[in-house]
Amino acid sequence: MEHATDVAAAVESSVESLVAVLEQARLARTPAIPPAQLRVLTIVAENRHTNMSRLAEALSVVPSSASRLCDRLEATGLLRRVADPRDRREVRLLLTPAAGRLLSELRERRRAALTDVLERMPVSARQDLVRALRAFEAAATDVPADSDLRTA
């Protein structure tokens, strides 16, 4: 499997399996949170100073689409909008304690699901996988991000 296209096909197949494992972990929670809303929570969790503009940029969507996602999350008690103390014209997005618990629970379920799969692999294959994923990550960071705006 020396040709990059053959490797790409193998990676694509593996990624589909990985996504399926992670999706099963996400759906194990009732009710399951939609992927777009989960992405919003993840972005806000990773950056304490997220406002609507930064969120829209991170999601590669127009601000009105980001605002609608936030409306839904706020209605379910997972997100709060508060005035930014540094600039009262800006609205800062904050996770609620319920959102923090949800993300923590999801992370635990995902890791458990991945662990179940990884334990079925030989130790040497797991070590090779980690090396390959690190090399892939390093190569992927050299690729410029697409700047097209989409709607959610």
C-alpha cells in the first residue's frame, strides 16, 4: 500500500469506523444532543472568551446561524449569554453547569467506547496507530483551513 490514494482509501474506511464508535457514544445519552449543538458547546468550553462573532468564525457559518444554535442551547439550559465585562456591547457565551456535566459524561463514554475497540487490537498495533496519528496530525496542521462560510 505505497500509493497515497490507497492509503487515503484505507484511512477513509477507518475514519468511518471511528466516527461510528464516537456517534454511538453520543447517541447513548437520552435525549441525544445534535452534532452542531455539541460543536458549539465544545468551542465555548475550549475558549472562555467566546462571543457570537468568534463562534460563527469557528463554525464557519454566518452569525445568524450561530445565533440560532445558541438560541436552542439556551432554551435547553446548556448555554448562557452574558454581557462581556470588558465591552458591554459584546455578548459572551458561557456553559452552564449542566453543559459541563454533559461534555464530561460524553468524553467518558467516548473514551470507554474507544478503549473497548483498542483493547481488541494487539499492543504493537496500538503503538503503531498512535505514531501514525501523530504523524498525520503534524502533516494536517500544514494545510490552510477553508475560509468559506456555511449555514448551520
